[in-house]
Amino acid sequence: MTRRIVNGAVFGASLLGSLAMTQPVIDPRVDSRLSGRVHDVVMAMLDSARNDGLPTEPLVQKAFEGVGKGAPSGLIISALHDYLSDLRRARTALGPTASIADVEAGALALRNKIDVHYLERLRATKAAAPLRIATALNVLSYIRGIGVHPDTAANVITSLVLASATDDQLLALKDDIERDIAGGVSAALALSARGQGLTALIAAAQNNGGAPSGTLPSGLGSTRAGDPAANAGVGAGAVGAVSPGGSKPAPAGEPKKP
């Protein structure tokens, strides 16, 4: 009798566990903020994304955005299908070992008109350049957002990944570009000059043996407006700040003092 009771308890616990695994995960935000057809479609999409190991939060936020703007349900659902498709494409391009952050950043890049083959190139460089792909892709999406052509933006960022730029250097590049734009330089010109400057600094550090691959010595982790390498071709609006060494660039036409 005792053994029968124990076996029954074990079976019951096992059954409850199996049922719990098959039940959809309830997001209270979805239940409280979405209704009707949009609610049902979002719930189905979230289950599908979870089963495939895809991020779900972007879908939730996209649905909330559409409802908040008063968009028709059909338009919201179409946008969600497109977003889920981009998440799947990003996962395929970046590979099964890509993190959730990588996949989300990859989908954002695709939505910013970055061709999928650039994601595949980043995947191929990951082993050689220990860099979080999400950082590179998020910086790439930022650069697209300020109006740089997708191929131009993707080529610069991919080249920097191949040069073993670190996460911190890529984030500093973004800050420097913002600073240049505020100084009156076009986004494309700022990206080109900053990218060339950072590539040159990385190469110099590696050739001098002053730092391991992908890491710059202190003071070279970011290209600043006063760095000669970063200012190649940058307009006057981006020049004139104090460089890491504390000196200002010489005025045009005057030789630098040694």
C-alpha cells in the first residue's frame, strides 16, 4: 500500500511537471495591455520564439509600440511577423552559439538595412577576434541611424572587428563620431576618419608589441578629436580638441613643433 501511494505521488509530480513544460509562459504585461487578435498573435509568437531560443522582449515592445500609437491590428501583426523573421535570420546568420544579445542586435541591424552577409562575416571572425558581436552590431545600427550608407557602415565596423578592436574601443568610436557630428562634420566623413584612425592605432600598438592583440595601451583606447590619426580628412569642426598627450594640433599651414 505504501509503495503504491509513493508511486502514485511520483507519477503525479511527473505529470504536473510535464504539463507545466507544455503550458505557455504567461507574461502579465501582455494580458494587461493587449487584447483581441493582437493579444492572441503575440502569445503565439512568444511561444514560438521561446521554443527556438530567440529573444522575446523585442516582440513584446514592438506590440506595445504599435498599440500605443493606435496602429491597426493588422499592421501591428504584420510588423511582428517581420520582426520575428528578422530574429530568425539573425540567428541563422550568427550561428547556434550566438547569445540572445547577439541575435537581438543582429535583428536590429537587419531592420536597419544591413545585408545579412555582414552578420555572417562577423560570425566567421568571432573566433579570431574575441569580441561580443552584439556591441559591433549595435554600433553599426547606430551608424545607420545617423544616415551612413549601410554598406559603408558595415564595411568599417567589420574591418575594425577584423583588426581586433575591443568592445570599449567600438563604443568610444561611437562617442567620438557623435562629438565630430556636433562639431559640424558629416556622419560619413566622421566614420571614415575615425575608423581609419582607430585601425592605425591598433596596428601601431600591435607592431610595437606594446599590447596584446585587440588591446591598446592606456590612452589609445579611443580616438579623440585631437588625435592626428583620427583627424585624417576630418573637417575643421572636429579638430582642435586637446589630444591624449596634452598638445593641440598645429594650425593649418604651420609645421608642428617637435
